[in-house]
Amino acid sequence: MRWPIAPIVLCLLLLGACGDSTVTESQLSGRYEADTTVLDAGEGPALCLGGIATSLPPRCGGVPVLGWDWSEVSGEQRRGGVTWGEYHVEGTYDGTTFTLLEAGPPQPRPEEPGDLFAAPCPEPEGGWVDTDPSSTKDSDRTAAMGVAEAIDSYAGLWIDYLKDPIDEQKPGSYILVVGFTDDPQLHEAAIREVWGGPLCLTSFEYTFEELRRAQHDLGNGGAERFGIQMLSSGIDVMDNRVDVEAVVFDPSMQTALDQEYVPGMVHVEPALQPM
């Protein structure tokens, strides 16, 4: 298993937490679909778009559903007065409410292509080995992170595990991947002063600070300026961009986002996909 050690998701905003964004009419035309949890806690069924609290019973702040009938579906669970289940839904959306047209079991998810956390560096001659085994402890990794983050051109970092994470303390168990917007090799010596494990230095277009500022702006009124009902946002350090999940999204709005935040910096994925 591999994961970034710089946080990818820095903000989770369930529907309503970001203000009342106004969705444009062009965003609401046609039919939408989604694989999602449908949950009824006594106030009527809702689509749990953007996240669900993994309590038992679960909770979510979702989009109300018109036309839902638990007797017409199967696989639901009930506990503590809450009914919920996983479904594929199709219907229309008016900016506040989803009107159901069809419901069924969730569709199989496509497999993720390749290894998302693979280090973007060729394997060195002799393989990924420790250059200084005495400087590969957690404290050394933390020190290396501090050195990298203090550099103005720092763009993010993550770990590519070469062995099972349970073997993290063993020599050569993972690669520390660090990105910069200038020549990354300029910073190798500084990182090597504190880190003796495998190291991959790579180049990116945007600094982590630039991404952080864009994400902060989106969560503080920026999304509303574009009529985006934002569910969550996060910094994807591997793709060097801000990822936004919205209820719906008109692709034409991507041009406006690119003009505001620089092309490619912000990527929006709608929870309700147009059919």
C-alpha cells in the first residue's frame, strides 16, 4: 500500500458548509447519474454526495431525493431509526433536489490505471538502496520534510513503498519523493544532510503554497463565484493540482477557472455525472 505523507485532502465540505452556491441553468439540463449512498435519518431520503460519517448508523448532509421508495430497492440496512444503502441512481437535479427516475445496484468501478504513487524517477543503478542507513528513521524523514517545505519552490512530497508498510523501518523500504518548481537537483544536498534513504526528486509547475492558496480561495467564496456547489477540495501532490468535488459541473466553467487560477491548477469532478 502506498500513500502521500503530505495531505491530499485538506478540506471536506459537506453540502451547505460552503455557502449557498447558485447553480446556473446550463448546469442543470439533462439527466444525471451517480453511485452513492442513499440515507434516510427520518427527514426523508438524501444522496450522500461528497462524504459520509462512518458511524453506526452513518450520517451525511446530502441532496434530498424525490420519488424514492425503499420498497422498490433491495440491500438497505436499518439501525437506530436510520435506513441506508448503496445504489446507482439516475434522475434530474434542479439545484437543490434530485428527482429519481431509476435506481438499482451500484455499478462496478473501473480499476485505477497503474500505480498512482509510483516514484516518477528511473531506478538508480544498483537499485533503490539506502545511502546512509543511520539516517532513515521516522525522525530523519520528518527532518527531510522540514527541509523541503522550507524551500520556496517546494511543490509537495509523498512516499512510494517498495515493501509492505509494516516493514517501514527496514532498509530501502520506501522512496521519499519530493517535488520542486525549479531544478530539483539544486536541493538534493540539503535533503541528503538529514535523509539517507531512497530519494526521488522531481519537477512540478506549481508550488504547494500556490495550490494551498487556490484551495483556500475556493473554500472561501471562490467556488460560489463560479456557481459551484463544492462538496470537498484537496491538494493532489502527485498530479500537482487542486481537486474539487462538486454536485454538478458545466465543463464550460473550466475555462473561467483556468483564467482565475492558471490552466490545469484546479480540476473539478462532479458527483452527479451527466448522462
